Amino acid sequence: MRILFKNAKILTMENDKIFDGELFVENNVIKYVGEDALENVEADRIIDCKHNLLMPGFKNAHTHSPMTFLRSYADDMPLDEWLNKKIFPNEALLTDEQIYWNNKLAILEYLESGITANFDMYISPDVVVESSLESGFRTIQAGSLNNFTLSLDKMEECYKKYNSNELTGYRLGVHAEYTTGRELLEGVADMANRYKAPVYLHAHETKREVEECKSRYGCTPTVLLDKMGMYNYGGGGFHCVHMTQEDIDIYRERHLNVITCPCSNAKLASGIAPLKKFLGEGINVAMGTDGPASNNALDVFREMYLAAVLAKLREGEATAVKAYDVLKMATVGGAYAMGIYDCDVLAVGKKADIIMIKLDEPNMQPLNDIISNLVYSASKINVGMTMVSGKILYYEGKFHIDKEKEEIYERCKFNKYA
Amino acid sequence: MRILFKNAKILTMENDKIFDGELFVENNVIKYVGEDALENVEADRIIDCKHNLLMPGFKNAHTHSPMTFLRSYADDMPLDEWLNKKIFPNEALLTDEQIYWNNKLAILEYLESGITANFDMYISPDVVVESSLESGFRTIQAGSLNNFTLSLDKMEECYKKYNSNELTGYRLGVHAEYTTGRELLEGVADMANRYKAPVYLHAHETKREVEECKSRYGCTPTVLLDKMGMYNYGGGGFHCVHMTQEDIDIYRERHLNVITCPCSNAKLASGIAPLKKFLGEGINVAMGTDGPASNNALDVFREMYLAAVLAKLREGEATAVKAYDVLKMATVGGAYAMGIYDCDVLAVGKKADIIMIKLDEPNMQPLNDIISNLVYSASKINVGMTMVSGKILYYEGKFHIDKEKEEIYERCKFNKYA
């Protein structure tokens, strides 16, 4: 399939320039992007962009997609009660079939939000792969190893199995220090060194988590895991709200990725991550929604807005963390953190993970500064198209995946198991 | 015009219950709302809601609509530089014609965001009335009196002229203590007492504003104005971020309204308003977007989300300020603050300011808790219809006002005057 986009404004994210031009996709790859009009090119489909914007799709670099079933199920509650009375008992009863459908519901929302890839952590990795693959959606998973879920062997099996497909990937991962015993953590560190692989986990999300680790091991989670050799080949932390300078030094030196989740951190009253500091230290920052049970939307526009304005609140400076920096987190930064280096920008040879942003909506007018508009004013209503790996999965409000949205809604009805 | 809504879920906002039912509008008034199906009613139009939600429209209780021309024009800048180098020089060159069109652009965005009324403060009140009235939009204005703009006489003229129309209203208002000399403030207090009228102004937005007032007058703005008698008949403050217990006591005793603007306060690094405290004291809280130059969207969904999660961050409690409280601020609270008491809830005899929320979008599924979904997950994409005073001005993505959106965009192109 060859698709030619004409009359587009284009933001490649190689830099902050926007130009008028064309873009040509053949199968899953970008073959041309530039200001010149393509002559004599054979296309199966020509899309007139009507001066709307093409840009790389957003990367949701931390989420638990199959938790859609618990969206708005238990809000405004203390964390312990929420986890122990509402989340865990219901998750314990979840079947693979429900995980399959819940993941599809998340995919619909990703597409509507201009998200072209997610970095997922959940149970039943095989089911998640099946559900995403069938829909044509790009899902990279991180192992969710802890004392109760997954095993070193199963993680190794997934790692070997799911890194050969165009649309899927699997990274070594641990749920968190506080849910995972020392032996398991050391087992992961060993595996990371055997495969020269990066490792990802929830890290430094709450003050309590850091304090408890310090009383257990005498140091923060990042220091502990680094000493074990877990970060010898990189990786990253989801959340990274409460970090010492020593933790930040390790992130910088090991080229670890910060995956920030500003909405979840605010809603659960965890705090505000020091994004200005991370950027100043040259650390790569990606952005995630976290799961729908704690956010509750899967909406990168809202994450971008919160990342920018919470940084300003935290620093007490209206100048802290600028719009383009945030847009980079949500696109290029996400691709790097997830290890999908060919999905970062719009350039020849890169994967065709592309979205169209409707500039002809009132919230984007006038076009004083499109990048500012994207971060400070845009919302799902501005997503005109979402293309993953060269296939248009969402266009003008309609989904084009393997299942109808009505069936997905029906299958995702939740009967409050617990 | 008689419009019958069938197969609706209905949230009247008289309480937090949602039921399946019907709603009937005749001209500008709600004639029926209830669980029973209406038999033998003559309707000019029947709308099948397909189990989507009808609820009262959102009230944007603080905004400067004609500032759309400066959206995304100058972000991530220090406040002083932003105001003095970017905002004021451009506003000084603004013509009435531009104000007329800029206001229309804001109306498009209000309609798309489910906003049925705005509480505006800007220059050229006559032009704003004309622009809103022609579009069928409900605009209540507050006087923007200060040392440079408006006069006591002109404000009195507007007050007498614009309180007799169905769609418009005019409240006495001052820009802020820090922009308005003592004599003018006393003149407004006198007018408030002559007309037994409430008075509104920007109040306690920044620490600096409060500190400067204290060094000028030895007390906070609220204490100062209350001593002048300005609040004898109520009114309210826009922002209310930095408040002492004495200020809060005055708000409670004088039945003043807090109009919170969480996005603007975060983006300009002004701080987080103590919403939990206000609610605990029984103070009415309304919600506003502030102007598009400082927000930059006119989107009550984002305001609701920020109000809720910033309150949790401020208090360090995930339980602080619950979803229904926030939804009340954005609907009933706004109507009270603006003095449009017949636009607050869906009930017989109330004005037909109604929106339809699409529950059949992925971000609203499953329907575990529709109120939580509205506050924590909904966005503009969920607005299916916006009706103001019995007229459908937005329906299924199309605008039905006096001007075409393309013409409005064209007229609102901004050439960077200064």
C-alpha cells in the first residue's frame, strides 16, 4: 500500500520547524518527506491534508492497558484502600479473555488520542501481544516480574519470543523494588547482563516507597539496583517523582530513561517529578498515562499539559519546561525510552507511525505557534488520523481495526467481580 | 420550537443520580424532565439520544474571550515580560471589529467544550454583547474598570442596559485592586450599594498582588474592599489562590463566590487555590478558564481535571475534593456565581442550557461511574450537542451560529500588531 499525503503542514520532530510539504508512505516505511511536490509517484491512495499537520505519533511510554475495566471504578480513595479493596481483588479474578478485550478498548482510546505505540506492563503478556497484533497496534511490553506474578523463566521466554516481530517488543522489567524480593531482583540483573539488555520498573513514585527501601537496604531503589548491576545496559524508571541527586547521577551516567506520568502522580497525590532538573542533566524523558484505573483517561494531550504546567508550579517559574521540550517527551523521548528508534521522527526510512492534527478546530486558531497550540490547547478532538506502521487505524472519527467498537464495549462491560 | 429528547441518560445536577428518561424543551425552557416516556406530546424535532447523557451545560465563570487572538502567542515567559512586551502592546492596537470576531472564535470553542454561558471581562462591552447575541450565546459580563479602561459612568450605563435581555447580563466589576486607584474603588463600592449589586474582580491571584496591597493599605485586597462596603451585596473573586483565614471568613460571611482557574494558575506558576478549604467552609466555588492568552484552551474538562488533581497534590491526599464536587463547580456553582439562577440544573421551568455527552466513546467505557468519567476522563471529544436557551448551536461536530467557522478563522488571523 502506497499512500501520498498532499497539502500538509509537517513537523518531523527532528527540530521545531514546521513546513508545507508532502509525505509518501510505502508499506510500513516513510519513503519521502519534504517541501517539494512529488511528481509521477504511483500511489494507491492520495490524502489531501488541507493544511492540517502531520507529525510523529505519540508514544504512551507507561501504561497498564488491560486495566480499562477499572476506569472510574474507585476514585478519590486513599491509595492502600484503593489497591487492597478495589484493584487487587478484581484483578485476581480477571480472565485472559477479559484481558484481551480490555486491551482492545485501550487501543481504541490510544488511536483517538494520536498514540501510535504503548509501553505496557501487565500480566498475561501473550494475550496482550495477541490482542494488539490483531489490531495492528504497536505494543512494547516490559516484564512485570514480582513476588506474585511472572517468573524469571517466563520473562526470559517472552524476551526471546517477542522481539522479532514488526509490531511487538519485550523489555526486561520488574514491577517495583517494594514488590520484588532481593533474589528475584538479582536474577533480573543477571539476565540483563547476559542479554546486555535494559531493565524497566516503577521507581521512586512515592515518598513512602523510597523510605521503605532505605529502611530495608540502607539506600534508595535506584542505588540498590545499580549496585546489583541491573542498569549496566540502561533501562528506565516509571514515575521518578522523589529522586536524590545521587539517583539522578545514576540516571545520567547509565543513560537511564525517566518515564514521567504527571496525571497519575497528581491524582494519587504522589507529587511532581523534577522535569526541569532531568532536562538540565541531559536525561531522556518520556511520558506515560499510567493505567486507566488511576488516571483515568489514556490521553497524551492531557499528560503534556500537566507535565508543562506542573513543572512551572513546582519551580515557581512560568518559564520552566517549554512546550517543545514537552512535545519531544511525548514523541521522540518515548521512542527512545521504549527502544523503538525507528519510530521517533518523520524521515526517510523511518516507520510510518504518523498522526494528522486538525488545525481547523477553534482551539488551534489562530496559528500563532502550532507547537504551543499542541501542548497548551490541543485535545483528542484534534486527532484527524492515526497511522501505525503504514496502516490507517483511525481516520475522521472512525476506527479501522479488527473488531467493531460496539463489540469491544459490550465485552468490556464490567460486573464488579469483587 | 419544541424538542423532545428520547432514550437519554439524564444527570440533572440537582443531585448525583443518573436515570434513564426523557426531556422536553419548548422555546427556551425545560417543560419536562423525568423517567416516564411522554405520550402525545407534539414536538417539532425528536432527538434519539441513544443512551448518551443529558446534563446542564458548563459555565465558564471567568474568561477574557476576545483574547483568542493572543492564544499561544507568547508562552513560557516571565509574567512581567509577557504582559508588558506581548499582551498590552497588542491589546492597545485592537479594534472593535477584531474584538467582535475574536469573541466569535471563543464561542466556537465554548460550544465544542459544552459551555453554555461565559462570564467575561474585557474592553468594549457593547461589541462583546453584539457578537455573542448574534450567535445566540449566553454572555454575562463583569465590568473591567481600572485606571486605564472603562469609567464609572460607562459601567453604570452598561449595568442598566444589559440586564434586561434573555441572553446577556452585566455585573459590576473591577479589574483588580492593583490596577485601580482608591477613589475608583470607592466609587464602585458606592454604586454597589446604590444598586444593591454584587461586585466581581481578580483577587488574590498572586502572592505579589497580596503583598503589594498590604504594603499600600496595610491589609489584603479582600479586607480592603470589604471595609469599603464593596461586598455588602455579594460578588466574588477570580482566582483566589493566596487567601488568609480572614479573607476566607469574609467570603463565607458575605456569600462571595470563588471563581477558580486552575489551569491558568498552574501555567503562570501562581499557585494552587485551597479548594478543599473553600468547600469545607461552605463557600460557593465556580470554575473558569481565564483567557486564551494564558491557558491556552477554553476547555472546562481540563479545568475540572486540574481542579481535582491539584487539590489532591496541594493537600497530599488522594481523597481531597471529589469528582461530584468539581462537577458542581463547573455547572451549578458557575450559574450561582454569575447570577443566572435559572440556568443551574435540568428541571421544569429552568432555561434550556443543555449538553449531550457521548458515552459511546472509548474514554467513557465501561460505565462504572459516569460522574468520575466526566471529571477524570472526558474531553471535548465527548460533547455531542450544546444547546443554549433552547437552540442547538452545536450538534455532532457542526456549528449552528450566525457565522461560518471558516470566515471566523479568516477574520481572526493575527498579524502580530506589536
